[in-house]
Amino acid sequence: MAETQQQPNAAPPDGPTSRRGFLTWLTRAFLGLWGLGAAGVIGAYVKAPERGERIAQRLVRVGLLDDLRIGEGRLVRHGITPFFVVRLDQSRIVALSAVCTHVRCILGFDRERRILVCPCHDGRFDLAGNVISGPPPRALPSYTVSVRAGEVFVQL
Ligand code: FES
């Protein structure tokens, strides 16, 4: 009767304690964790911000009302949405996009004539955002202005 003897240094069959089994388990664990991390990153990217977050991000603090003189037009460089804030009189303030609707040059404020002027092709806008002259095809977007506790905010 032939008996098979197991050698003491022979590797045991594949299983959780073998080297191959351990490496397979480690690889799967790594890929699983990597997959969870990737899913989290993609989920965070795809998920729309909450309504409150959106409003908070789009409410821009311009400064103190007392620092904005009547007739002054202040350019606020807010990321890709630069805009002008113009104080018309004691109580009226307007906010208009500072991006020309022709080919997106940044407008300048002409304090004497109280208009916005484009340096690229001489497009001109009144302080309601309407095109006065030049090639711009449409009016400037305007934004809501509010004053809270003496500070001016613009809702983009
Ligand atoms: S870019 Fe403003 S008029 Fe052309």
C-alpha cells in the first residue's frame, strides 16, 4: 500500500493561508478600496450642490454702502463673472455684467457719461444694460442688489 507523505516544507494547497491566496485577497481588497474611493470622487463630482450652497456661493459681498459714492461704478472681479456695481443715487444701486455681449471683452465705466464702454469695438451700454451703440447683439445681464446692515450684496 503506497502512502503519500507530505513534505514538511511543501506549500499547502491554495487557500486563505497560501501565498497565492493571500496575494489574491490583497489585490481584491486593494481594488475594492480603490473602487470605493473612485465611486466617492465621481459621486461628489456629479452631485449637484444643495440649494443653500448654491445661493451662498452666488451671493457676493461687494462692500460697505458708505464706501460706494453716488455716480461711482465699481468693477467687481468675481471669477468668471465680473460685474459692475453702480450707485445711481442715495437709494438705487444697479449691478450689471462687465462682460461685453459682442466678443466678451471687459467693459469700462465712463463716469462722465454714466455708461459702460467696451474697449474692443466701442460698444456702449446704458446703466440699464441696454445697447446704446456699437456691435453688441444684446443687452447686458443685470443682477439683484440688496443692502443688509450697511453692506451691499449682489445675487449672481
Ligand atoms: S467686444 Fe465689445 S464691442 Fe466688440
